Amino acid sequence: MSLALTDLCRYPIVQAPMAGGASRPELAAAVTEAGGLGFLAAGYKTADGMYNEVEQLRRLTGGPFGVNLFMPQPQVADPGAVEIYRHQLAGEAAWYETPLGDPDSSGDDGYEAKVAILLEDPVPLVSFTFGCPSREVLAAFAAAGTSTVVTVTSPQEARNARWAGADALCVQGTEAGGHQSTHRDDPQGGLAATGLLPLLTEIRESVQLPVIAAGGLMRGSQITAVLAAGADAAQLGTAFLPCPESGAHPLHKQALTNPLFVTTALTRAFSGRPARGLVNRFVREHGPYAPAAYPQVHQLTSGLRRAAAKAGDAQGMALWAGQGHRMARELPAGELVGLLAAEMEAARAAVSVRSAQ
């Protein structure tokens, strides 16, 4: 790992920035204090909301942390397809007694304002999801002393990020929970994606940048495996969801190991972008028909998701989770970081013993 990134954490363990409330300052602080790298998720927050969380995190820890930004999205949605999906969701609105959201409200997530705040009051690390910033933006962060990470899902995206001037890459495999961070959501591309290990190898052979591996990682032995495969650090999201410091809804936390939810799938049902979550009724009934329309579908379903959570109905919630969700452990975040580090050491020792035999 580059010196700037190595200095950020004692262990190569990065807590994923999970938008929607899970990545609270309390979680990021606990991870950082334990020797990992905590992250805040600025997605779906106002610029002021992001700034307030950064200030809160600074009061909780003097250690380094990261902030994740969503890139503005091009308008690729077919308005007719969005309208059809609106009609398909009418029954959900009636069931939960809540109106559907406005799909035409602003979709840039306050990107420019958030960049301005983070340049004026720099943080140690900023990462980007759903695209790559311009060379000018990345150069401005470098001048401010902030390291930058671009999340990628293909070798071409990795090459684009290197050209733009990113300091490092977060390589996201299909096993990852939540949204796939493709730089362009191709409506004709379906929901296919590449697994972490082959993607990591392809990108390491194509681009010479430090790499954070992400996708389904739940145990220290898996972290050791991706480090052996060429990663410099590992990013875990689902593993931290059940922690008491996580802001995930209690039903979401419980669902990770609930035998009612046996598998995950990539779906556009809740947001219009491919995202991996536990398969529930909403995914089964609406996933096959949801259009490639982000953030329009996200805005349509936001009230439904809130109403389902308020009603205690996990079958109507977006239960984002990686493929390793059944290995989730309900531990304080700092304790989990320590356990992961111990598992990494045990895995390394086991490999050494086998190699010596």
C-alpha cells in the first residue's frame, strides 16, 4: 500500500461506507480507534448533513477516517419505463398507506457542495462511488493533502481512474452487498458482474495502483486471501452491519442470519441500479420489472421503504447484504476489528506451517 494509505490504519481493514444510515460516526470512530479505517457515507445526505457527521466523528476520535461521495449520474432513464414501474408499485403504496416519491427530484446528491466542503476542511481520505471524478477534482484533493480512492468494477474503470489521478482503487466484486459501483449502468447489460478474485487479478495486472478489495469478505482468513492475491487492504461492509454502533435498522441486522432469508441477489427493485440484497417479497415481486433508472426508482420507493421499516415488515425493506451475510457476528465494532486481525494472523501462521511441511 502507498505510504499515505498505510499510515491511515494499523490493520488493512477498511469499514465500508454504507449509505442509508448504517455508517454512523459511532461506527467509523470505533473502527478507527481499534486500528482499522472507519468511513462515513455522504450518499443520500445533504452537504450540511455530511459536514455535521464529519465534525461529530472528529469529536469521537483523533484518528484518520474516510468520507465517501456519490458521483452525479447521467440521465439514462426511460421516462416511460419509470411511469410503468410507478403503476406497478401502486399496490405497495396502498398496502403501506404512503404515497410514492417524486422520481423527477434532483439526483446529483449535492456532489459539488460536498466536494467544496471537503476541500475547504480536508479529511484524510475521500472515496468515490458510481464514477470517477475529473482530473481537476482529484488534483485539488491531492493539493489539499487528501488521498483519493475510486471504486471500480472493471479493468477499464480502473484504467480511467489511474488516468484521472486517483491514489488508489477499491475493487468491488459481485459478492459485495449494496450497490454495484459501476461507472455506467448499462440498461442492456443485465445484472451480470465479476467475482472479486478474478477481478482483482485482472486489475492488478492492468493497473499499478494500491488496491482495496471489497466483496463478501467476513473473516480474517478471507482478508489474508485477498492480500495474498494482490490487494493492499480489504473493505468489509456486511460484517459491520450487526455491530451495535451501526445505524442499520434492527430488522436489517436480524435478517442477516434469519433463516427466512436464505440468499442474496442483484436487483434494481429498490433503486433502479444493480444492488445486492437479501431476497425478500419485494425483490421477488418487483425485481424482474424494475427499470435501469437511478435515482428515479430510488426516489419512487423511498417512502415505501420507510413505511415498511416503521411497520416492522422486513419483506418490504431494502436489506442490502453481501454473499457472506450468514457469517455475520453481532460484536462491538472494535472487538470485531481485533478478532479479524487475530484471524488474519492465524491464517498466515497456518499457511506458514503448511509451507514448511
